[in-house]
Amino acid sequence: MWLKFFIILLVLIAAINSSKNLTSNENRNLKENITILVSDHIADVIQINFNKNSTFPNKNSTKTRSALTGPTIKYNWNDPINRYSPKDFYQNTKTQKYVISESRLQEIRSHLLYPFHDTGNADGFGDLQTDLHSSTSQILKKFNFTLPFFGINYNYIRVSMNGFLEFSDPPPNYKYPLVFPIREWPKKNDPAFIGIFHSKCRIGEVTIRDIDQREPGVYYSVHSNLAKVHDRYSIELRERLLWDIRQGIIGSDTFHPKHVIIVTWKNMTFAGGLDTTLRRTNTFQAVIATDEVFTYVMFNYADINWSTHTEAGGDTVKGEGGTPAFIGFNAGNGSRSFEYKPYSQSDHIFNLANPNSGQKMPGRHIFRIDEEILPGTCNIDPEQSILHISPQSGNMLGGSIINVTGPCFNPNHEIRCIFDTIEVIGVFVDVNRAICIQPFLTVSGHINLDVFHEIDSRRLWRAKYFVETAASATEMIWFKTFDVYKKNFISLDLAWNSNNLTVNTKTFLQISLYGYQERDHNLIFIGKLGDYIPNSGSHSFKSVDFIDQITDEFLDIEVGVIKIEQMNPPKIHGIAVSSVLWSKPIPLGWYFGPQWREKYGNLWPEALCNNWIDREEKLMHFARNIPICPCTLEHAMNDKGRFLPDFGCELNGNETSCKENPDVMTCFKSGFSGSSDNPEQQCCYDQNHILMLSTDQIGGSRPKRFNDHSHVPSLSQYIHDIIPFYTCCAWQTENSDSCELFRYQMRLSQDCVGYQPPSIASVFGDPHFITLDGLEYSFNGIGEFVLLKSTDSRDKFEIQGRFEQMPRNSYGEIKASHLSSIALKGNSSNVIEIRMRSRESVRYRLDVFLDGKRIFFDKFSMKQQFYGGITVYTPLEVLNQSTVVVMMESGIGLEIKENIGLMSVQVYVPWNFINKTRGLLGNFNWNQDDDFTLPNGEVLSINPENLETIHKEFGMKWLLSDKDQEGKGKSLFLHEYGRTSDFYTNDKFQPNFIKEPRIFLPANQSNAIENATRICDESYQCRFDFGLTLNWEVAKSTKMSYDDTLKQRKINGERVISCGILDTPRYGYKSNLSFFAGTTVEFICYEGFVIKGDPSRSCTAEGKWTKEIHGYTDCIRFEEEIARTTGISLAIFLFIIVPLSLISIIILKQHFKTLREKQETLEDEKRWNEIELMRIQQQELIEAAQNEGIRNELIDKNYEINDDEKKKRLIETPL
């Protein structure tokens, strides 16, 4: 054993002496055969053959040496400072993949520096860059992948001997201390760079006492496609990177390195020092890993023995004093930077490699750099440490594990985390990291996350945390069918991503059901749905499993969520720490149905609906406070100040959208006002782009008492607005009394009668303006200007625009400006700024600032964000943040777009601002004559063709500054890095004032002018922009913006006459669902029903339905109609015919009596006449007898008649 170590020692001494002699004589020939020990076994001594003319380089050499020849080498994997690159001896193989053990991984991770080699490769120098020396301080390196840095993708890097990696040109000289971005940009270059030790350096020397005898200098190596490698070296490199990053910086749990760049500055000394300082050196290394989306960099500091080169004030002996090296990052082009305090440009720089700094790996500092710079190493200065959290958002239901870094945590001091107002105890992980487990929260959006931890005199650190609503949070548990939304089911299949909980496949899970109670705002554990469930990603259970559940105390809970968690989660310092998964809110008919049936009977849905109606009737009416829906989909899309897409039922949504609004094409909802009890208008549209009404269809538009963010987010809306849809309609029939009450009264659609579309103004191109009244003009000022502001003291708003000069092109300077940023503010809202990014930016095209802080819209749950009277969102289909919409509480809306490096904005203004606006977008009153109104109220009469007069007399009068000016206000823009509004102002700029390119372009551009005329059609703006830029893409972009504005103005200018709601008959439908003027609607009954009332109605030009003629239209069953008809007939017979018959009989009897009486009268008269005739005759006979002497004879015969007796006898005589 001792003999073995003795031999090893002798061989090492010989190798060191040989190396020393060789490096001291650059041109000295090597021995033909050098024996080197490269293994920990005596028997593994091998030979490496060099060409006899080969030489090792010294620190200033630019020569090359031949590649290795000879036998295959057995590489010493245990030597962290091995000079030989194993890539020369171990090639990738697809047949035998190396598998790294856990112990081996721990072993290689115990070293600070990653491998670099000064021997091997094609030139014989390994990774050593012999071209870098005092006369050539920088070399260009290209690679076959993209490296995201500060939002821009690069496929090259410049390696500098002076301790940085550069992407763009620096200024000719620097002033100390260094300040980035360069304030004089764009007059002076502002470079993009990664600065591990940005200072003037020169190559130092290695001493015999140094363990690492590799050559001094700069080393560079790149390793790509690490996911596809099979050899040991690459796999060990990949796994070491993966775990060093994942355990070194929060938020990297899913990162898989695909490519890595390793740059090492070994034994570098400071420039300007004496020759005796060549051995006062620093050694540091930058390791850059990327998957082409995320980028991480490790700064590994092995030795820091000097801080300052002499030009920065350092002394010539020790390299100390003055302004030490800059450590940090700069994005370039005057945009943004990050200086790593407290180390950068301070004496703390010597602590970078301090083994007593408390770091897990002393000397290592890690950052995420693809978009923003996020440090992963704690800051030793509590006053300068910034709290960083990951993830930066979580489901309001709780359980999210929030990793916290920033201050260096002390394990002996308590950590407390306060989410808004709710405090939880934090968990100490290590000096770099602590954990806060988010509790159940009843708020949404951005809140304060405060971390209390006593370090020196400081105790509080604060970050912003975004709370996702339960409905909008990423769906971590999903259902394979819609059965969970039914009132019962046979079985239910759950699914989840098993890796979202743990990579341990042997872990058992518990699945639980939680319910929400509105009265106490509590999330309550109801019961277990299963335990000891394998983490397989799916599970099924049957509804019969819960029939016998006794949960009487929970029967008032109607909405719930499912939770999945580990049964035996891992612990950190004795505290269980594990992720949890939540479903979206779901109705609980499938769980409580049997118990509700026991309590309410078979009609339990109706009972639950009636309970809701009773509660609802006691609440305040809310629908009067929400905006009127647009009549058409086109108007809804063009009213971006009052309506935004309902992502739960969106045109570009997923297949699970619109569960509560069947048969709709898309829905919109009203914006969030900021009130805790803010109601929501919902406007849904059919395939014909017509507003759907609840009186016509079960999926029609429905107002909601709460929106997704008001009261208790998601859950209150679910209780008051969504669950009733199920209990009143979905779990009953569409024509049930409960559903009709829900649709026709409790959640009745508001029709669009009285809706007024907003007016639209626009700024686009370089730049051109279309005012709210439709006036078109161009103005090319440079600076910050008032686009539009309110003159109403009760409803204020300000919209400002920043204009910068168009960038130079291959033809030289462009005498025009373009819109580069928008800032706005409502009555009492936050300031929102939308700023155009560099044209080279890939992931994001626009930056959005809230009170000076960048906000992003990466996750679905963060697509729509609300900030006290301001709503900001990006469309669902936009993934690169190239379109941003801002809605104000007043109904003002802005849509900001980026296209090919140009920004445009459309402003939507409702009618309540008529005669209440000023600015470059005019006075809104449909009168173009007063659009050129100055801040003092003076109205100018200017010809829109006169660009120079517009520029000098009108446009520049709306220029802003940092001071408040009457009629204009002051700049709202974020001014970073010591800049002011004046930095962006150039009131001396003289743009091009000639409108047509055929006049200002030279004659040799005649073909271009003809093409511009053909392509641009009637748009002078398109021709103007092409003439100035000679860029077809710019011209096309301008024309697209111009045409889009005119199209929207035309749509919103068309008057839509609506007659409003026309009830659909029960058990019937309408021939069409239109309610516009000129429409005739026929009522059609279902089979087995017949119509009652008017069969059709028409919408008149006055916006009124024609009057009812036959009464209210309804559909009744055929049997009912028969019964009704029979009943009516019987009623007519009983109550009309019979009485009439009786009356007729009486009348006839009376008539007959009358006739009889008349007959009797006639007979009496006849008899009277006969009697009278007889009397007369008798009288005549008597007279005659008297005359003839026979009177006595007649008396004797007693023929004398008594008149009274005769009359009496005649009367008594029957007919």
C-alpha cells in the first residue's frame, strides 16, 4: 500500500517538474515518448505519443501543436484538473449508454469548477484559446443553437480576455465606475454582455506551488445536444449541470440542459501591473446552460486575489483600490442592466470566493438570464438583497410550495410568511432558500408576500405574488367525461400528471373532497374519495361508494373541489413539504344527491333551486349596474373598453368551454371595476353573430351577481350564478317551472336596446393619426405627447404616447418618428405602460409595466389581470405578448399591437365622453373642425394636408415634460437609469413635411413609386411610409393598421335597430332569433302542440315589435286544445245555447200568446161587426116595421136585444 502511494508521488513530482521545464522554454522539443499516470491504479500507466515537433504554448503563444496520436487512453475520471479532454478518446455510441450512479454524481458535484483541458482536440491545445492575448483580447465564437439572453436569441458570443462575454459592440472607452446601460446611447454604443469579472486583464503565470498546472489563459468549450448523448463524459456533464442548477436556483425544477458553454479564465492578472504581479491571479469560470427557452449561468470563482486594473484606479502591485471590476449583465441598446450587488465595483468583490460565505458551494453564484436576471444565490448584505420567489403564482385554494431566496437565511431564526394578511410559518431549507406554503386565500391577482426573518437590523422583505382564481388556475386534475357535472353518474374517471406531485412512482396518494361554504368563506374537508392510491396518473370511483356517507352538517354545500396529495410526504427539518393538486370547482349533485333525495324527495333539484331563489330575492338587485350587451359579435369585438373575451367560453377556447352556455359560438364579459362585489355582464353570440338571449335558448347570455374575481373569487360566482344553472335547469327539464323562472326572471338576459358602440381613434406607422371624429393627419414629433385626456373632472383619464426617431436603415437617416410606448392612467388607477421591445426580441414583443414593474402573461391564469379599475389582458391565441389590451373602469379601451418592430394603438371611447376629450386624437363630437384644439382650448383651423403647420402649430404644443403643465399634465412614463422626459425629446427635429413620395423621392425610384401606388391603393399613409423607409414591410404594416381602423370605424358607425326581447313560446320555437328591424318572426310549436295567439310578429323600423292581434302567443298540447275546444263547446251549449233556447221558448210562447190575443181581438172585432151589422139590420127592420105598422108584432116576439147582455154573452162565448 505504502509502496503504491510512494510511486504515485514520485511520478507526480516528475510530471510537475517536466511541465515546469516545458512551459519555460516555448520552442523546446518534447521527448518522443512521455509516460504519464492518468489512472488511480499503478497498472494503468499509459503512453501518449506527441509529434516530436509539438510544443506546449506559453501565455502569449499563438502557435499550434499536433493532435494526440498513439494508443487509446484510459481516462482518469477522478482527477478534477485533468489536462486531457476525454472527448478525444471516448466517442458517442448509440449501443451502450452510460448510467451515472448517485455516488458518482455526488462526487463530481463536489468540485467547484467544471472540466476544462489544455491538451487534446484538433490543435492539441484542448479548450485553451491561444488566439487570446495582449494584442487580441476578443474572439468570436458561433454555435448551432440559440441562446436566449435578456429576451433576445443569440447564436454567437464574443469571448473577451477581460472577464466578460459580449454580444454587441462596446463604446470606444469606459468611464469609471461603470454605469449600464450607457446613458449616452444611442450616441455611444451600449453593449450586451455577461460580466463575470469585467476588468482589464492579462494572462498571468502558474507557480510551482499551484496544484493546478494547466496553462494560464482563457478556455472555451461548447457541448450541444446533451439530451441525445450516450458517452460518459457528456452524460456526467449533463447530470451535473441539471442538479447543480435545480438545487442552486429556485424555479428550475423542470429544467433540462440541452447545450452548455464553459468559459474559464485561469490565472488572470490585472492590466497595468508590474511584472512581479504576474503571479497575483484570479481564476473564475462562467458555465452557461440553456434549453433554448431558459438560460442559466453559473459564476464559479476559484481564486480572487485582485480587484482593480490600473486604469480604474488600482495600484500596480496588488491590483486593489480604485473601482473594482463590474459584475453583472447588460442587455444593450440602452434598455436594461443588472449589477450584482454588493460585490460589483466594491471591496466586497473579494468575498465572491470566500469559503466562509455560508454558500452550499463556496464561490458559486448562479443566475437565470433568459428574460430577466434572477439571482439564485443569497445576498450577504441584507439591505441590498431583493426577495425572489418561485413560482410567482399559485392557486387560491392553497398548498403551493413557494421557494424564497434573497437574504441569506439563518437556521436559528424563525421565518414567517404573510400572504396578503394571512400568516404561515416558513421552512428553512438552506442558507439560500426557504419555503412558504401558500394557505387558502379569498383574494385574487397580485398581493404582497412578506417574509419576516431577522438578519442584522432588517426583518422584512417583500415580493409580489399572483393569486390565481380557482376557475382560471391551471387544471391539475381533470375529468375524462362531463359526468361530474351531472346530478348522478355510475363511475367517474380522474386524471392528473403524476410528475406534478413527485417522481417517486412508489408513493401512495390520498384523494379528498373539499366543499366551500359562503357564509363563513371557508374551504371545508368533506371526506376521502380514496387513499393508498398509486401515483399512476388516473383513478376511477363509483357513485355508489358514497351513498351511505352521513354528512348532514354539509348538506348546504353545493360546490366543491377535489384534492390529491401524498399520504407520507417528504419532510424538511421535520416539516412535511409536498405539492398538492386541485380540480376546478364542480357541482356536488353526484356526491350529495342521495342525501338530498332523502331530505327533499325525488324533486330535490327543484328544492335546491327554490332555496336559491329565496336567498336571491333577499339580495340587492344588481343587473342595473352592468353595461348593455352589443347586438352583434362584431360590435362586441370592437368595444374593447367595456367587454373582453370570456375565456371560459371563448372563440379560441378548448373543447371543454361553454359547459354552462351550450350551443354558443363565443361569449364576452364586462371588465372588472375593482369593486369587491363587482357584477358581470355576459354576452354570448350564435353562429350568425347575433346576441343570444336566455328567453330564446338555455345557453343564452346571463348576467352574474359576481365576476370571477369579486367577493370570494370563483367560488362566490359558482355559488350564486353557476350552481343555480344546474339545480334549476340542467338537473331538471328546460321547460320546467324552475328553469323558466331562472331564465326569464332571476338571470334574464338584457337585450341590446340602447347599446351605443364606441368611437375609435388610431395611431400607427411613422406615425399617422385618425381622430375620434375620423380626421386623418400625420405628425412626426419626437418626445412624449398627450394622445388623449379627459376634461371631465369627475371621470378623468390620461393616455400618453412616446415617439422616437425611426432607426437608420441602409439608405441612411429616416426623417420620421414612430410610436414606441404608451402610458395611461384612470381616475385613481395604477399607471400602466406598454413599451415596444427591441426588434430582435423573441419571446416577448411588448413590455408591460405596472407602476414601474414588469408584468407578464405567460400562464393561462395570468392572461387577464386586474388592478383597481384597470383590466389588462392579452388574447388567448397570442403567445409572444405582441398584442395587449387595456380597459379602464370608465369604458375607455386601448389595443396596442406590435408588428415588424412598429407599434400601433387603437383607442375606444364611449359616448359619455362626447365633448370631453383633448389631445392629438381630437375632441370627440363628430365634428372634425375642432379636432385641432390646443391645451388652452383654442381651436385651430389647419388644412390636414399641411404637415409642417400641423407639426409646429398643433402637434408640438402637446409635448410633455416631467413638470405638470396646465391643460396637459406631466409625463406618466417610467424613466429609468437617471433619464428624464427630456432624454426622449428633440423639439429641433425637422421631419419630412412632403406628403407624396413621388415628390420627395428621386427620379430613379419611379418603379418603386408606381408599386407603392398600386399596393397602397388610396392610403397615402402607406405611400408616405414606403417613401421614407423604402421598406415594403413597413408600408404593408401601415396599410394593414389603416384598413383595420377604417373597417372597425365602419362597423361601429352602422346603426343597429333592435326591437329587444320577443319571448319564445313555451313548447315552441321561433323561425329565427333575430330582433333587428325588418325581421319577421314566425312562432312554431313542437309536434303535438298547437299555436295559440299571434302566429308571427315583425320588428319595425322604429324598433318596436308589431302589436298583438290575437293575444299573447303560446303553444299548447293538442289534447289540451281538443279538451279546450270541447269544453268551450259544452260551455257554449250550457251557458249560451240552452239559455237561448229557453229564452226562445219563452219568447215563442209569448209570441204565440200575443198572436192568440191578436186573433181573439180580430175575432171579437169580427163578431162585434156581425152583431153591429145585425143590430143595424134589426134597427132597420124595426124602423121599417114601425113604418109599416108591425112594431107591436116585434115586441110581442120579444126580439128586443139588450146591448149590455149581448156584449156579455159574446165575451163569454169561447172561440
